[in-house]
Amino acid sequence: MPRAIDHRVGDTFLRSRCQWRVGGVAVDLTGYSFECSIVTQAGGTLVSTATVTADPDQTTNRGRFAIEVADTSSWPVGATLAFFVRFIAPGGNRRSSPWALIKVLGDAP
């Protein structure tokens, strides 16, 4: 399993400059749609749905995208969350990224 990303509850969760590659080659994400659900690692309970946005310049930034959840105030402190991105090609073909983990840290006392 991958190392978890530390995230403080209440902060915006944003992972920018991510890149989708297939066989080591960056994929042009023009016309793609995306799905991304963030769930508890233990049990798979839905916690949030993330917004995934392709970089608008897929010529220069081929395969680049960002993942964002604006409001994480209800995320369970101390939990490890899991997510992956499903990439949906214009023709309907679906491929998924590997799982990633998030460790939810408490807010400042």
C-alpha cells in the first residue's frame, strides 16, 4: 500500500500537478471525464466526492490533472481514507489509477 498523504481536517484537499500515464506515456486528457470518491479504508464508506479537472493545456501539460475537495470539515479525524481516479475516455473506455491513501489529522487545539 502507498504511503498516506497527511491532511488536516477542514483544509481544502488539493493535489495538483498529478499526471496520468499508461505504459509510461502521458495520456492526452482532452475530452475525458473523471470520477473520484474518497472512502474510509476500513469499510469503504463514502466520505466525499472529489472534483477532478484536467489541465486545460494538454499539449504542454499532457496528462496533467488536479484533484480537489473544498470542504473536508466532516472528514473523520484519525481515519485513513482511500481514493482512486477513474478516467473515462471520450469513447467510454474506463481506466482507474492505483489507490492512494489520506491520513486525516486533527485541527489545531
